[in-house]
Amino acid sequence: MKLLNRYFLLLLLCLPGHLAWSQCETIPNDPTAFVALNGNLVPVESFCVGQPVTFLHRDQNADPKVLSYGVLRGSGVTFGSSMPRCFPPNYLPYSYTPTLADVGMVTVSELNNVIGNPIYYFRVYRVYDTPPPAFTVAPCPTGQALVTITDAAYDTYSYTFQTPTGTIGPSPITRAPSVISVPAGATAITLIGKYTTNGLCESRPSVQPLTLATAMVPALTSLTLSGPLPGGAATLAVGNLPLGYRYTLQVDTGNGFQNVPSVPVPTGSTSLSVPGAATGRYRIARNDYCGTSPATSPAIGTLSLTGASARNRNQLLLTDAGSPGTSYTVTRNGTAITTVVPISGGLEDTDVLCGSTYTYVVTATQPGGGIAVSNSVAITTVSALPPAQPRLVASFNLNNVVVLTPVLATPTLPAGGSLRYSRTAGSGAPTDFGTATSLRAPRDSTELAQLKANPPCYTVILADVCGNTSPASPATCPAILLASAADPDGSTAALTWTAFTGPSPTIPATYTLQRLAADGSVLSTLALTGTSYTDLTPPTDRQVVRYRLQIGGAGLPAGTFSYSNLASVTRQLTLTIPTAFTPNGDGLNDVLEVKGKYLNNYTFVVVDRNGQEVFRGTRRSETWDGTIKGHAPVLGAYVWRFQQNNEDGKPFSATGTITILK
């Protein structure tokens, strides 16, 4: 029956004609027509997001079956255009819960569908949001805390403390940052936001721990510039910045320390970047949020570096804001150096070479222990000064080729530098001997015979990249050694040589005669003076006697020697073969022996009258007793052949006959 009545009323409202339409033409806004009730059935004049409300007609005896309600967003927005005309969609019981989308004004409509006299009412309500109010709590080390409310939604605020024994409060608080006392043992604070027009709409965001890290003195350990000041950026290495405190970068440019608000100092930072740093002393200041425990780090002054070069010297010009007692270290191309000397306004590096580019960084260790690191500066050394005079060593190698070794004041050839060699042969004029861009030793491949005929001397000039040239080195002339047999059989050797001229011509040379093996190893040595010597005791077991002079002194660097060419004396091989022997066992001339001097690796062959080989020997210990393939000697004449390569490589051969007698 209930369902039938509702359908009947709906049918009446939808009938064409004047009845349904005329009853809805007037939509009264009667604040007494109905009321809204919260969850506790208390009348409310505004709504809260998330809190349901219900509605009650002013005539509590009205039949709920003819009452319908609806809510639309906006002020005075009714169901006048709905279908069926004027009909809110919800019959009692009806509960409305506002959402975030409803915040602002909503219009509640009521239709009392009394047959023959339907009445439409509406009321406008405000919907309030209940977000947790935003706030921060910064504990301080003095039993206080700074509460900062950043919320703007509510009209009034208060707070309570939670302690192990219960809740303390509420106490009023404003939006402005407020220092409040914290009860002993309090572990959390709760902020309550309320509206003045609706005391039921409130929020209680929860608890924030009231803990504070131990206060630490801020650390500023280094300040490094990326470019000269003013304008260069600075990088600060910082530390000891725990949560719960405020930190500020400060600089003293001569008028006391001032904050640098453009560079924030976040808690926990280990590095700060200061663009466009100013010349001055920097430090980190710390305080708690209540302003009761200030502290500062030791200050570090900036160290700005510029550079210039002249006369083969590099000047490092410093703008130093550090404290007295600062010590300095300098790196050049990444390596620490100690060759710099103080000058007015900075330091000077004299250990440089024209045309070379050097990158410098200066580090200042200040009395408080902080380190200021300058920006890096690249300086290309310029000068009109000539390079230091080089020296030159001329020496023969074991192949009788002259090798020239330059000796510079520095271990390397300056970048872009070159060495210009010249050569004088005999009494001729100096000639260009080539230009080198490295310290690789050049060689003179002139035949030894020509060098003997016209003994050479050499000089070198060092040219730097700036176009400056050094004085020519003193002429260096290698010793040229001549050797010959002093007697017909070569049992003695006569040696003469040209005097060696070294890097320092005024210092006398010392000579050591070396007797060499064929592989160049030294067999024996003998100290000599003058420019000639007769060797009365050359090795007796060598056909070719080889000599070389080892030369010291004359300004040669320590441990360095010059060598003459190799000179040799080849002695004549001698061969003694008897014409007959008597292999009869009497102990006299029983065997055929090969005798002579400088016999080595030879071939000695004996053949019979038919050309058949009967004996072959290759060393002097091998002798022939006349037997042939184990048979007794056959009397008669035999032919022998001897072949050997001399020690100098030339072949030697001889032939003859030998007769076996009884």
C-alpha cells in the first residue's frame, strides 16, 4: 500500500495541466521548514566533510512517506528543472555525508507531497573541510619548542601535550611562530584547528616526536674556489649539522659577519656551493629554533689566485682573506713543489721553462685548521732570456759510428724546444748537422776512414719555443784510435789517438785502454796518459787484437764515458807441417802433428796417391799415426790440405806432401 501511495503522488505531479506546475512555482526559503541533525541528533547550521547529517520536518508528526529530500551544490540551487518537476529524489530515512567536492555552499531541498497541496522548501548550508592543519614543531634544548603553523584553513588553533600520565591542555596558539614550554616527559603535541562558525568541524593532526639531537659545533673544513674572485664560485666542505637546528652561512668582508641568505644550509649537508663568492672569511652559524644556543664554526678566508709570467719566472698573485699564521703549499701540474719563493703579493716560481704551460693551485692551512684551496691558474712561461747552455758528448759505439748525446740543465727537452747540431771535419768550416725535437742521440754514419782523415768535432744549440737560443755548447771531439803491428809477427802493437775534447775543454781527460774480445766484452784494461802507447803484451791466444779507449773526465757527467773507435791488429797465422815421419813405435816422430800459431777451427786432410782420404783433423790434439782404417802404415808419399778462416774472416789455405818412412 505504501509503494502504491508514492506512485500515485508521483503520477499527480507529472500530470499535464495547471495543478502540478502551479504548486511548484513558488519555492520558499523557510529556515523553519526543516532542520539538519548531526550524528548526535543535535541541530546544526553548517556541515563538515565526512560527518553525516539527517533531516527533520518542523511538523514532527508529518507523514515521512510524503517527505523527500535532496542536496545540490551551490547557493539556492534547487530541483526546479528536475523530472518530475520539483521532485527531490530521497525519501526518509535519508542521510547525507558531505565530501571534499561539496566544500562551500550546498542547497538542501524538501518536498512535502501532501495530496492536493505539495509544498517545496529549501535551505542553504555551508560545508567545511576538516584537513589536518599543517604545522611544525622544532624542539629546543631549554625545555621549549617553536611551533610554526603554516595552515590557513581554520579560524582558531589550540594544542595539547601527550605525556605518560595523560593529556595536558588544550592551550590556545596563533599562526605566528610561537615558543611554548614543553612539560617534562612530554612525547608528542597535537594541534587542534576549529572554525568560529562551526565548532563541530575540527581536526586533530597527530603527534610529532619532541626529540632533539645533541648540539654540535658546526664544522667548516675547507673552502675551494673554482675561479678568481670576485665572481668565482666557492665550494665549502661542511659537517656536524644534525636535524633540529637552524644553520646559516655567514661572511665577513671587512664589516663583521653577515648572513648570506641566498645560500641555504640544509641539515645534514656535507657540501655547499656559493656562486659569485665574495672575498672574505666564511663560517657556519648554528642556533636552535628558540634562539637559545648559538655556536659558529671556525672561519676560513678565501684564497684567490691569479698569475703572470716574465723573464722565465711565473708569479702567483694571492688575494688572501685568511688569518695571520697561515702556511702555504703549492702544486704545479698536480705535484707539490718547494721551489717557490715569497714576493710582494704572492709567490714566484723560477724553476720553469719558456713556452711551457703550468697549472698551479695554492693551499692555505689556517691557524684554526681550516683549509682554503685557491682556484687553479694556468700560466704559460714567457721570457726573452736565452736557455742554459747545453753540453754534448761524442762517442763511438761498437760499430764505429759516432753517437752524440746532449746533456741539458733539465732532464727533458722543454716543450716546443729543439736542438740544432753542427759538425766540423778537420780544419773545415762548421756545417749544419741537423735539428732534433727530442733528446734521442743523433748518429754520424760517415765512414771511419773519412773520420780518420778528417777528425770531426760537434756542437749543439738549444732553442726554446719562445725563439730564444742558448750559447753553443763547447765543441766535443771523439778520440780516434789507430793501431798497427810494431814488429813483423805482431807480437807488439803500436797505438796512437787524437785527444778527446769533452763538454768542458779545460778539464783534462783520462784514458783507459780496453782489450776486447770479438763479441765486444772487455778482456783487460790499462790506464794510459798522452796520445800514444805500445802494447808489449797483447793476448797471445788471439790472432786479432782489438782495442778501444774508455774516456772520463773532461766535464763528462758522473758515470758517463766517451769511447774511441775500435782499432785492431791482425797477426799472421803460421803453419808448420813436417815433410816426413816414422810411425815405427820408437818414440821419435811416430805421429804427424799440425803446429803453428793462431790455429783454430781448421780442417786438415791427408789423402793417398789414389785421392782417398786417410786422415782428417780439426784441432791440434788430433794427430795421425799412419794407420789407415786400422791397418798398419803404408810407406810412401801422401798429400795434405789445410784450410782455416782467420779471426778477421779472411780464408787461409795451404797444401804439401808428407812421406811415411821406416
